[in-house]
Amino acid sequence: MKIDVFESCANINNLLLNNNENEARNELIKLLDVCKQNNIEYNELINYLIREVGLYPYMDFETSSWQEQYVYNAFKVNVGTDEELTLHREQSLLLQKLLNGKNIAVSASTSFGKSFIIDAFIAIKKPKNVVVIVPTIALTDETRRRLYKKFAKEYKIITMPDAELADKNILIFPQERALTYINTIEEIDILIVDEFYKAEFDDEGRTSALLKVILELGKKSKQKYYLSPNISSIAKDNQFTKDMEFIPIDFNTVFLEQNERYKESEVDKNKELLEILKKYSSKTLIYCGTYNNIDIVSQYLNREIPQKNDTLLDSFSDWLIKNYSKNYTLAELSKKGIGIHNGKLHRSLSQIQISLFEEKKGLDSIISTSSIIEGINTSAENIILWANKDGRPKLNIFKYKNIIGRGGRMFKHFIGKVFLLEKPPEEKPIELTLPFPEELLSSIDEAKFEQDLTREQIKKIKVLEEEMDNLLGEKVYKKLIKQHALQTMDHELHRDIITDMQNNSKEWNGLAYIVSSDVDNWDRMLYKLLKFCGGAVGTEYVNMVSYIKAISNNWSKPIPDILSSFNNLSTEKYFHFEKFVTFNFAALLNDVNVLQKYCLRENNVDISPFVFKLSNAFLPKIVYALEEYGLPRMISRKIQNSNIINFEDENLTIHDVIVKFNGIGFEIMKSKIQDIHPFETYILEYFYNGITANN
């Protein structure tokens, strides 16, 4: 391909002279892509233009003039690695504000490079306590892996609830876990909230928990740094960002090339999808929106895409068959270079697929729900929007921008190709107003936040207090809230449970049965408790109860054996049930256990041992925790059987076990595990990579 570099540079320079920097930056990124494709060396003019648009990391030091070389070095910072890295102009601006002690809320694109700023702040400022709030557990581990490598020798990296604090700590939590530390941590040097827009725009009803964390931990924080994409403004009169400077940044490091295929008449989405995959062999993310759409696309591609005959992927497929099911869709798709990502998969399985996606010869494509954008920071050259919905509702602009923002990657893909097979949401300015949700009013201490609340809000809190005082006794509910004893933030649910306990106390006598070792005694009480979950369970009460009883032997019974005990339980449904019982149902039972002490009084029984088992899927606590670190339960079982580490030791903490793993080392661990599957060597190496600090 022929290109007149000088003419392209002249056009870019004219755009700069006309104060059109964004378009100039886009044209420059396109030029850099052409240079990469054609092995064209950057000349001094290209390096000069790179400096002018602020993309300093892209400069070629060897071919730059001394002026550009000076800028390249001037913007180098310590980000916790052996070698200092060069920040781009806007990164440097934000870092300087943070180092000056400013509280800032930032709106920036997905490709902005926010991680460098956090890492540089920690490396330079060396704060004592850092709290990072992320939207998902998957993103918790990705953040942990990055920070562990850089800072584990100086800081205790905490991602699990109830871990003891050290002298210097970096705590990384989704909002629900952060609530457990509100009464534990006394002082925070910096509170970082990622995907801050979820404090108002969240489809899963988690805004109240996030806002409570922001309120409670914000009061203890010397400094705050909130990050979000695609916000045009933040309402000035809200309680959550009133002391913060809002900085909207329109600065891209890659160019997104959008192909609006949906505008073509009578588009067959599946045929279009197949055509794109055949034409572009580079890494591709396929957004499908719903579990049902994932099934549709999976079945279609399974028919149309041939197997790759790749040793690594064939080994992965064989491992899936042995440890999940021979009928598991992913086992067949993976042999064709296709993965599946959603929020219900075992956490380690999601991580393993992302690792394979990052491999040059690993997975080529991943079919996904929004979990791919909220759970990880991976990128691809191609993004395909197969559906414009996120479950029932239309895709909102935040998720849409997040999805297409995965296209391209600094130094790897200057241009990200976005293929729209359905119409995207309309782009319009979005202001965060951050209203105070009613659920939050029932779970905060109005005296503590009196200055942050309106008279109407204080009045509502007092009405709620009076209602709960009449049911539980004076100040009892308020005390439970202050102690963070209740895991759900649903005042109405708590009221319904209390009322039922008081009106039908005899029916609650069966609570004693669910701490019994005889699972056949659990049925009646499980049915009763599941009814408080309402629509979350739907019509699946019988299957859910059967599932809970079946996994009570989860540690010693392989998943294929559990699945075979049901007439028709798919691997996907198994994942769905496990996520529900370990998160939603366990939280409900925790609150039941707390409230029954005040309602049943003489006949109450402590069911916390059952709640503990349920929240860990009836696995040893450490085994369940290690799945977040990328180690599947099947390998933990083999390590246990090989007498290498005793995961059944109830005193073992996650930090203890990481020390044990590092003390043994990857090579010795691999050699000691009996009957290790070839693919488990790959998994084990991935796991060790996430628990090993840089030298």
C-alpha cells in the first residue's frame, strides 16, 4: 500500500492549526496504523505530531528530535515496575492533581489508561491505606493481579472479607464486600471508585450498596478518585461528590472504525457474523446481551466454524468434558477457538478463558453478555454488536460505549473495528444526578449524615425507624444497620420477614432442621425461605431445593456426578443455581438469622454454620476463595488428595495459603499433584502468575 507520509502529516498539522485536535489525533492514529502495517519508520515530523496531540508514549525515541526526546523522558513516571513508563498528556494531568491532594471525578474513555494513574500514585505517594471499589468480583481479581505484582512486597493486598489489616494495605472490593470493612478500617488515604456511573445507572439494583460505600468510606478518606466513562456532567447539589472536581476528558488513544451493518436491508445477523469472523482473523468480542442470545449464536457458530486442531484448545476441551460435562457447549466451541463469557460461570473458568483469549494461538473469539465489559479489561481488534439489548431493557449508552471501547489497544491495534448488527443507543449528554435511593435511607445513621440529607430525607428515615421500632423494639433495627449486620439493603424484605416470624412463629421452628446433617430434613424450610426471594426463583423452587441438597457434598463429589443425579440439569443451569444460592440466597439467610434472634427469641436457633456453607457452595472456604484467584476447585481437590496443602484447615486464611503456594513453587507443585491433567499445568501456571510479585 502506497502512502504519502508527508501529505498525511500536512493534513494533520492543518487540523491542529484549526484547533481541531481530536480529529487530528484520530487521523494521526490512522497514520500510525498504516506505518505499522507497512513497516514504515517514524520520522521527526511524525514524532512531532505525536507530541502535539499528547500521545507521548507513542513517540519513537530513536527517531525523535531532542525536543520530543525531552518530552518523552519528562513524562516518565514510576508505576511500580522496574522501568518507568511514559504517560500521555491527560494521564499526567490527572496524576498531578492527585499528587497535589485533589478530590477528582473523571469521565474518560475505556482506552484512556486509568490503571497507570492509580499505580503511579501508589508508587510515588506511598499511601498507607488504599481502597479500590470495582463493580464485579472478576474485575477485583484482575486488579489484584496487577497490583500484587507491583506492590505485594510493600502492601497487604486484600480482596476477601474479614482479612486482618496490616500496616499498609490495598483493599480491592466490589461494593458488597466493602460494606464489611466500614467498621474495621479507621482511615483511608485514597478511595478509588471504578465505573462510578453505576452509583445511578445499574440494572442489577446495586446502586444503594455502592452509594452507601461512597458515603461511609468517603467520610474516612483523605482523598477520593472516581472514574467513569461517558459522563457529561455531575449535579452540583448531590451529597456524594460535593467536594470533588469533575473533569470530563475527550481523549482517545486508539481509533474506532464503525461499520453500521444494521442499516443494510434484510440483514441476516448470523450470516453477517460468520462473514466478519471469516474475513478478520484477529481477536474478536461478540456481544450478545442475553443468555438466550448466547445459546443462539453458540449453536450457529458450532455448526458453521470448523475445529482448529490446536493442542492447547483441544486439551482445554478435554478438561471441560472431564470436569463439567460431555454435553457442555463450551467444550465443543473451545475446540473451534470460541469462548463463552457471562456472569454466572465459575470465576476461575471465566479467567482461564480470558487468559486463552490473550494467547496468540488461543481463543479467537468470545461470545459474551455485558460481563465481558464489567468483569475484565481485555481488548480485541474487532467488536461485534450482535444485539442491542442487555437482558430485557435496551442497552444503555454506558454499556454500549464500554463495549465498543474494547476495540483496539495501545501499541497492538491502533484501529479497533466495530461492527453494528443492530442499532446502537442514541448518544446524548448524560448528567449524573445521584438521587438518594429510599433503600439507602433505611440503612444509614441519619445523625452521622445529617448535614448530607435534606429535611424530607430525614423525615423519611424517622418514619422508617418508627415502623421498625414498632416491630423489633426501640433502636434495634438502627443498631443492626450501624453494625452492618444485615447484608441486604431491602427494608421491605426485612419487614416481611419480621412480620411473618411474628405472625407464624410455629412455621419457623423448622430452622433447626437446616443445620442438620440429614439433607432430607431441609426441604420444608428451604421452600419457605426461597419464597422470600420471589421472582428471583421463579418456578424453580423444586429444582433449587434439589440443587442445594445435591451440592451439600460438593467437596468430594465431582460436578459430572452431581449433574447426572438430575434428570435434566445443564451445566449452564448449574452455574445459574450456584451463583444464586451463594450470593442472593446466602445473604437472605444471613438476615433471617440476625432477625430471628429478636422475633423468635426463645425458639431461635443459630443457622450461621449453614449460611457459611451455602455462601461457599459447600466447599472449604479457602477452596471457594481460590477460585477467584484462578484456581478451580478440581485442582484444589487434587492438591488436597496429594497431601500437599490441607484446605480443610479452618484456621487457614487466603494470605496463609498464598504463602504456602509460593513456598512450594510452581515446578514442585506441578510435580507433586497426582493425576494432573495436561491442561491443569496451564491453569496452575496462570494461577501462580497471579500470586507472584515482581522481583
